[in-house]
Amino acid sequence: MQIYSFLFKWKKNCQPIFKKNVSLQSVRTMYVCSNQLVAGLEKTKKKCMSQIENKLEISRLLRNWYQKHKRELPWRESSDPYIIWISEIILQQTRVAQGMDYFLRFTGRFPDVASLASAEEDEVLKYWQGLGYYSRARNLHAAAKDIMERFGGVFPQHYKDVISLKGIGEYTAAAIVSFVWNQPYPVVDGNVFRVLSRLFAVDTPIDTPKGKKAFTELAGVVMDPEYAGWHNQAIMELGALQCVPQNPDCGVCPLKERCMAYGAGTVQSYPVKQNKTKTRDRYFHYLYINYKGKTWLSRRKGKDIWEGLYEFPLIETDRAVDFAGLQETDAFRRLFAGAGKLDVSVGLSGVKHVLSHQILYATFYRIEIERENEALQSFLSVPVEELDKYAVPRLIHIYLEKLE
DNA sequence: AATACGGGGTT
DNA sequence: AACCCAGTATT
């Protein structure tokens, strides 16, 4: 029973990092889980003491490793919550190398909350062009306005206020308050899932609410709350550089003696995932319509890909069709009714564009018309040389590059 | 609980 | 082709 009183004390120390009160049993499970020497635990308080040392030792090893191996990144030079915020949003589901230029350009143009809040959404999207997950940019913009109104333009410090902002979830809120103010909230991102699942050989699927909860608790247990920010960066960096998804070089890992998966030779089988994403095929026919140096665009609206971005008039079919087939569609006939004779050429055909849940097969037609007709009124008329002012999806950009 | 949301890199 | 990336919001 001695062990329980000790665990209780331990739990009390760690309590601030848990959002809800957790049961003693749950703490014990985590505690046992957070150490390899599961069998030795039930013995003495002294033994237990050394295990606690072990727990802190993991955090210490991570931080030491981090000091030696961390990358120099621009946002790591800053302690401005705004800068950290921007970097975290850009880095969601995005590699550092891919987001770097965007970060520099974005913070150059929008150096603080006020400048972002007062910008037009179209300009914010333009700065996001090509990065993907465009709701991040729209939410960033909305959140900046929100900060102006609700917090007087000052970035909030309380976790509950931070997470109340659009586009900021558990991970990003924890990252901001721990990096900037060293608040003891554990971060749980793809890296942390991987490191922890291997370190403690946890086979709970990470892509379920249950898995997320379990790993968040475990992350809180492993973290030394006194060095929360440092620890959080360290464990993510380890996942990014050392404990990589495939073929990690475990021989040089600072945690190899403590890694249960490494000990069992099962590193490759972690983390466990349950849901496989399924994709669907779509067939896009873009119409680059020309008349007196002008063309036409439309702004995509909600509940589909690329919300807020611009594109050429689009006809989507449910199967692959050639131009003859396209001409027969109602959409095509309506669009060109009264436009006179069409001079059609194929700009790009059979472009395959892969998204996370869709595979797009796109063809671009360049169509000269004789007259502006009624149907074109519902589109935005744009001088051809001003096309680059509009934020467009990567797929459209590929075609624009070819036009030059 | 499951799925949608981009684009690019690695193996 | 499959998997993953400093995840979040919606259904």
C-alpha cells in the first residue's frame, strides 16, 4: 500500500498538467507504463523513488539531446506569441522545409496581430497560396480579428483563451503556452505519437479519441513540468530527426536503452493506426476563356476543397470525357450560349493532381469567344496580365506557369 | 467516431 | 503506391 500513497503524491505534483482529474488507477497505469521495469514496481518506496528518477531522466535525456542536435529555425529565435502562433499554424501537417519560405514572407508582410487583422482575406490567402489546407489562413485571419476585439490586440496567455481561437486546437494551444510562457501543457503531435508509442510500446491506435487521450496523458507524465517548453520542443525534434517514421537509426538514439519497441525489435510497427483514408476520383474541365485580353475567374465557396481560392470556370463530370463529350453537357451549353463561334484549343490535358482524399484529373481548354454573353456575368472578369494577383490552387498555378 | 481538408517529401 | 508531415473542424 505504500506505493499508492507515493503515487498519490506523485499524481498531485503532476495534476496541473491534466485537464481533468484522473483516477489513481489511471495514474498508476501511466506510471507503470512510463517505465520499463514494470515488474519491479510493487516492491518498495525506494524502488519507486528510483523509477520517478527514471521518469525525469527521460525528459532530461531528451533535453540534453535537443541542446546538441536542434535545428536553428527562425521562430526559435522569437518569444513573441504571435510569431510562435504563425509558425505553429504553418507547420500543421507541413514539413519545416516546405513551410519555411511561407513563414518568412507571411511574418514579413504581417508582423503582428494588428497588421494581420486589418488585411483583406484575399491578401492573406494570397500569402498562403500553394501551402494547402487553406482554412488555416482563413482561421488565422479570423482569429487575429478576434484577438483585436476580445483581447485588445494582445495575444492571450490562458490556455482556455488560446484554444478558443479559430484554428487553434489542443496541440497548438499547448505549443504556444509552453514555448512562450513555459506553461506545463504537453504537446501531442505526430512526432510525439511516434516517440511515445515506441518508447513504451503502446499499441493503442493513435487516430482515435481514445488514443489521443491516452497519449496526451502519457505525454504529461513523461514531461518534466519545470521545463515544459524545452521538453516539448525536444520530444518533437527527436521525432523529426531521430525517431523518424521509417528506418530510424536507433543505434544512436539517446533513449535506446529505455525504448521498449527497440528492445523488442518492433520499432517499425509503431505507431498503430486504425483508419485508412479513402480517396475518390474527380474530373475537372477548366475553361480559360479569352476575349479582348480578358478572362474570367470564380471564387470557390464552402464545403469543398480550396474554399476562398480563385479558379477558371469549371465544369465537373462524373467520369472522364473528351471535348466532344464536354460540349454535350448542359453546363457547357449554358456557359457559351450566345458567345458566338468558339475557337478551342487544349491547353493541358490529363493532369493528375493528388490530394489527401481526392484524385483530380484535369484538362484545361483555351477558348476564344466572339462575344461576351449573359452567362459570363456571373464570373469575375480579369485582365489576363492581372491573373497573378489572385490566390489560386496549385493545380491552376501549374497552368498559369505554362501560359507564360 | 469517422472523415474532410493540400501539397510535398521519402521509401 | 503507401505513408507521413510541429492538426483542426465538422459530421
